Amino acid sequence: MRKLLLPAVAVLLLAACQSKTNSENSSDTTQTAMPDSATLTYQLPDPKNFEGDVNGKKTALYLLKNDKLQVAITNFGARIVSLIVPDKAGKPTDVSAGFASLADYRKAGEPFYGPIVGRVGNRIANGKFTLDGKTYQTELNNNGHTLHGGPTGFHNQVWDARQVDDKTLELTYTAKDGEGGFPGNLTTKVVYSLTDSGLKIDYTATTDKPTPNNPTSHGFFNLNGEGSGTINDHILMLDADRYSAVDKGLIPQGEPVSVEGTPFDFRQPTAIGARVGQENEQLKFGGGYDHNWVLNKKPGELTKAGQVTGDKSGITMEIYTTEPAMQFYGGNFFTGKDAGKYGKATNFREALALETQHYPDSPNHPTYPNTILKPGETFRSTTEYRFSVK
């Protein structure tokens, strides 16, 4: 691993006014209460707080920057720690929820703040799948299912890092044959790079045995800034006519269904909280939104999947991807027990995830887009977050 190369980090200030939300869940007692005059000081974490050792491998923090953006990434889980962009007033805003130290990430109750997850993102029913006539049992970590590769998935591994330049970071991890219950030595390379308008993530992967493969970035975002309160008033658009209906365990049931006439129709920009309180079995199963949307696109083409806008900051994040689907999770299971980088807990629905992916439980559904990677093949995928202001 290349030695950490970081310039001195300047303290970045943001005055973030938080008014009382008028969303459907504004009365939830678990939400962060902030006075109108509250201010937050946004700054990149101290790299020294990420110097450590996990399973015999060194950890560090890396910084990417250009004229508009600054991104901090740690090789522990290949995770985004901070993503600082200007709001509509030009003030820097950290839109990525996370922690200020390696120790905080390791003790957090929620393990999926910002990492690359895999080898199979999302859920595998009962942690079982059959491949070439053999049934595999993977590690369970989510109500009797495997979620995001299980407890020894990518998010809990130290990746080999190489900082190419001040705009590019390359991270590589090889999951060994049998790790987490999956077959094959799977080598995954993730390249984070800054563009003029955002952050691009390029994935490649190869294997020496057929294996399921569905990595994704599990960033948690609040476009008004970390610690600024609810995301229910964020405006969301998803270019998707269908979504995956699930059972109580959030496992897809058959083929995707139409969003027409349901609270899952985000084809027009809509406040996230506008319909989340409606009487709906799918919302009940997810505790809100925690579902897979099937994108209106041709797989393999880098096209716009959706966008979300912070109601107070004016920051818009557009998501472009080559993936066929995207999981939208509205932060329904945050408990407020983990204090973030700025000393404020992430409470119920105060951060969201938009995870570009193949469908959940794909290894058990032959009609879903293929997630089986074979020897001699190279998996390639790209997702890009583009930022602007309104």
C-alpha cells in the first residue's frame, strides 16, 4: 500500500439553518432537534485518526480534491468518509454521513456507512444459492439472510490502496475462495475519481471460479449536510417504472411490479416523506422505503438513474450508472446511537442510500439480470454522482 499523501486540511465552515420540517414524520421524537440559528463546522477528519491495523493490514485516510469537491476515503471498507460540495450559497457542505475515526467505524451499530459492499450487495434469501449443482451457505447477518456479503464482506476488509494523483484513488481487494461462504478467489478493483462535477466509481472484478458478484457503494447522504436533520423533505426522482415487491424479510417476490398508483412512484420529483406514512403493505415491510427500483435503461450504458435535492441547501445529486437497478433506502433503521463526524447522531430518516446494483437475491432468480461471474470474464461497472445547485 502506498504511503498516505495528504495535504494540510483546511477547516471548512458552513452555516446550516435548520427550520422545523413539515414532512409527514416531523413529529417523530427521534429526530434531531436543532434551533434555527444552529451552525455546523464542516471539516475533513484528521488522517491520524484513521491510522491503524485491522487483521494485520494498515489503514489510512486518503484525500481527493479539485476546484469544487473534496472527498475523504479510507481503505477500511473502501468507504467514503466525507464528501464536501458547495451549497447554493457557495458554502462547503459535507453531504456524506460518517465518522471521524477508524475506531468509531469499527464500534458503530450501523456497519454500512459509506463502504463498497460485496461480494454480493443486498440480500440473499436464507444465505443460500445453488451454482453448477452445488448449494452454498453464506454467512447470515440480517434476519436469517445474508446482507451485503455478510459480516466478513468487503465493508469489514482493509483494501490495498494506491493514490494515483490528487483526483484518483485505486483500491483492490481479493476475497479468498470460501470467504463468507462464497466460491472462488474474487479480485475486485475500485477506482474513485473526481470529475468536473462529481465523483465517479469504476469497478472491475475477476475470479478463478464461477461466483455471484454484485458490488455497490453504500454511501449515506444528507444533501443539507450531515447532522442537519430529516431527509423526508428532500426531493427525489427515480427513472423507474417498476420496483421489486418484497416479503417481510425484504426478499423480492417474483418479477418486479409497476409503480403506477403506489407510493413507490418517483418518476416525477416528489418529497421523500410525502407518502411514506401511507397505509401500504410494502412500506410496512420496509419500515418505509427499502426497495429495489428497476431502471428505465439499457444495462451497460452510463445513463441517469435519478436525482435527489436537499430542500435547504439546494444541492442536487444526480446518479448515473451502468447498472440495471438501484436500491433506495430511506434511513428507517437509524437509532441515534452512533455520533457522527460532527458530534450529532444520525437519527430516524436523517440519511439515505441510493445503491446502484443488480437485483437483490439474483442468484436464486434465473430470470433476473445475471450476477454470476465466470473465469476469463471481467466484470465492469460505473456509477457517478454529479452535483449541482438550484
